[in-house]
Amino acid sequence: MVPKHFIFLKTFPFLKSGKIDVNALPLPTVTKKSLDDMDRPKTEIEQTLLSLWKDILKLDDLSVNDNFFLLGVTL
């Protein structure tokens, strides 16, 4: 699996135990992007799902390649 986004940090936040403090890590930011033909829904099912996601997440700029679960984190 290849991550869709990378966040580069100069240092990691650590707990006193020496483990990485995952709660202190920054959340990924959602940026607006222009949709090309690869990102547009091609089937009726894709159109329906994209419409549902837009309503649930209250976002206008979504594509079929966006991750529903990652987008929900930023709300």
C-alpha cells in the first residue's frame, strides 16, 4: 500500500516512555483541487455515492478518489 498523502515533520512528538505520541501528530489537511476526467464519477453508483458523501460531509469539492474516512476526520 502506498499512502496518498505525506506529512513531513522535523521532529516527532514523544511520550515520556519514548514512544511516539500519536495524539500530538498533526491531522492531514484537505486542500481543494481541480477535478480532471479521472476524478469524475463514471457510473450511476459512483454518482449516487459521491452525492451522499457530499451531503454527509458538507463538502462541495469531492472526487471518486477521495477517502471518505480521512475526509471525515477533518470535520
